[in-house]
Amino acid sequence: MGNPLYDRLFGIHAGKNTPFLHLPDGQTLTHSDFLDMAARIANALVGMQLEPGDRVAVQVEKSPETLALYAACAQAGLIFLPLNTAYTTHELTYFIENSGASLVVCDSTNEAELTPIAQAQNAKIETLNADGSGSLTRRALGMLPAFEPVSRTEDDLAAFLYTSGTTGRSKGAMLTQANLLSNAEMLVREWRFTSDDALLHALPIFHTHGLFVATNVVLASGGSMIFLPKFDLEDILRLMPQATSLMGVPTFYTRLLGGDRFTKELAQHMRLFISGSAPLLAETHEQFEARTGHRILERYGMTETNMNTSNPYDGERRAGTVGFPLPDVELKVTDPETGETLPQGEIGMIEVRGPNVFKGYWQMPEKTAAELRENGFFITGDLGRVDEDGYVHIVGRGKDLIISGGYNIYPKEIELLLDDQPGVLESAVIGVPHPDFGETVLGILVPANGETPDLEQIMQTVQSDLARFKHPRKLILLDELPRNTMGKVQKNLLRDTYKDLFTDG
């Protein structure tokens, strides 16, 4: 029967002595070296009596061994569950319990705290550290560097990814082998990846962006990765001449533009810069192109679907949009209340259908039924529109929609105006409770470096350019916006901070 995920991402490189991982210390792991490591780990996992379909919860730092653990799980038919390294023990308890994990892999420093939690679930616990040491590695060293992949089908589950849980308990998105494979192989074609590519990889690998997009695309194309533990500006500048591509979040690009050492000459060897996980400011697009001659390719995806849309490789990469639906993805914009498809150009709820769309939420049939329609369309929770040229625009999350005095207000429209004002680096617009209107608009601004925005002048501009019901009740200056590890602004934290601004007293 075979094992499609392993066969088409990993097994195709068996015996290849071509580079796969270039490490910061100058070492290089070939594809063959990597597969030997993965096979040893797979043998160790099976030696612990883990069976196909068991969940392996992993909260460890980024390392070649961590990536090999992902490959080993694919090989052994286990469900890989990567967890954010920032999660606390309290948060991890929920993920371990909810997933019913059979094995917990953690850093040695967390072993004592997590052992009783794992034991309460009858789960085993192993350690794996950033330097590759740990009990799992010791187990693997005594194993054979060969493993016969467990038979799986494309419909079998390959991974769980838990959503961020900003509006309640995190949901475990169940991703099949087909979900991961279809997306990886499509993106290789759309973004023209080949075995000659060397991707600068500075993303975390507990998230879909760093693992199921960046890593899987490189595996599917047979290329290599310059595998960095995190984004470090000095490392990126030093290693960019050895790379052909970079996948990042918007902060990667703003930090590159923050100094004069990032030049057209430094980027001349690069083929492609890709941005995702959070919106990229139009100003960043323009500055980057002026500096390097490269137009950043922005795309749109999410935990439950991997990638849905992309700006074109050939053709106009349009700032402020996330491009077109991928060839195997259907996208429509619907009325959030009725589910009816809206005319082109109107703002509504984005829904997508395709082989990339997940199977449902683990042990949450009601949540699954509410967000995954019987016809296969997934209700993304993102509000957007499709313009006359077919480009998709994201205007915000459905939960970020502001309803003030009965009017629907889309924060993105106001943010675009605020971002353009003198002295403003970026902005966030939220709705906060108001005694008369239910909600009212609050604008939060981050000053550009060394500048002090004129709030009175900005408010006058807003009042002249936007309808009255869209006017912010107040503008507030902050040094920076709260963001999660992937660079997304955490508006839920801002709403919580300012929820009593207009209701106290």
C-alpha cells in the first residue's frame, strides 16, 4: 500500500548525498544523513510500543533532530503534534489531555514539570534538547538506520495543529497526509522550487508556516535549507548570499529594511522572497522593491488549510492583496448570516474548499459542523473581497468586525488610512464597548522611529476622509503592538486592555 507522505516527501531522497540542512556551525546534513537519523528515531518510537494513529506531542526547540522526529512520525504512521515553545505547563496540560497523546517529547528543563501530566494520561515522556541531546536521542543511537514505513493512505491523519484559542479553548485541527502533500506539491509548482533552491529557514517549526509550508516545499522539491534556530539579523545578512529564497513573516522584512547593510547587492543571488502569517504593509512592499528590485510575494493560509491563495510568481504581485486562489482551491465570499455567495467586490466571509482543507476538529463535532460545511467548504473566519481582477483582499477576522450603532466597520479600511499618516509606523483598530453605540472605534498607533505623530492632525484627516460612523473615538500611542510568535497582532489583548475605556463611570 505504501505511505504517501513518507514516500513523496522523505523516501524519494533515500541514498541521496546531496545537501539538505546547512547548520549554523558550518555542518551540512545530506538527505541520506537525515533519513538515517529519522529511521533510528522511528525504530525508537516503535520500540516504545507506539502504534499507528497514536499522537506524539512535541514541545522542543528547533533542531535537525526535531525535524527528523517529524519524519519518523510520518514513517511510523504516528500523528505529529508540534506545540509552541512559549506555552506554559498549564497550557500544555490541556493539549496533552485533549489530544490523548501517547508520547510527550520535551526539553530536559521541562521534564520534571511535565512528567506527572504525562503519567496522568498514561503517556510516556522523552527529552530532546536544542543541541540534539536528550533521552530520545540516546534511545535512537542504539537503533538501526533503516525502517520500513508503515502502510498508510492519503486519508490517514498525519498531524494535529492546535489553533491559537483566542476565543475559547484551542481546537485541534486534524490534517491528513493528502492535506499536507497536495499543498506542498502545488506550492513547488506555483513558486518554481527546484533541487537547486537553498531556502533561508528562520521560522519556528511548531507552526504550519515553518513546517508544513517551508520544510515540506523544500522536501518535495529536493532542495536544501539553511536551517537557523530563529531569525537573527546578523545571521540572515551573513548567509543570504548562499541562499536563493526566504520565507518569513512581515517583521523579517521590516527588520531587514531597518539598516543600510541590506542592499541590492546582498540580495542579488536571491530568487524569491515570500511573506505570510500576518498582513504586510504596502509601505514595506514599496521600500523592499526600491531597495532590492525584488517584489515580495504575499500569500494567505491558515492552520486548518495550509495555503489557500498566493500572489503570482509570474505577473503582478499586488500590495494589499494575497493574490489568487491556488489552482486546486475554490474560494468564495459569502454573507456571514445566510451563507449565500456575494457578488464580486462585496465584503463577506471567505470560504475555501480543496484537498488542502483539514478533516475537522479533534473530538469537537459541533465546532467541526459549525465551520466545515457538508459540501466541503471551510468557513475561514476571515472577512474579505475579490476585486475586479480576481485578487483576494483580506479585510480582517470576523471577530474583529466592529458593529457601532448598527453599522458594520472593517478595521482594515481605517488602518490603511492611519498607516499612511506622517510619523506613523503601523496601526491597529479595534472595537471597544460603548454605552450608546454598543461598540466604538479605537485607533492604536505605533510611532515611526524617532517621530511623534500629530494625533490632532491625524484625527482631522480621518474625519475628512471617512464617514462619521468610522471615526475613531480616540487615538492612542503605543511603543509596539502585541504580537504572537508568527507576527500577528493580538487584537484580543488590545480589546481586553481597553475594554473599560468608555464605560467606566
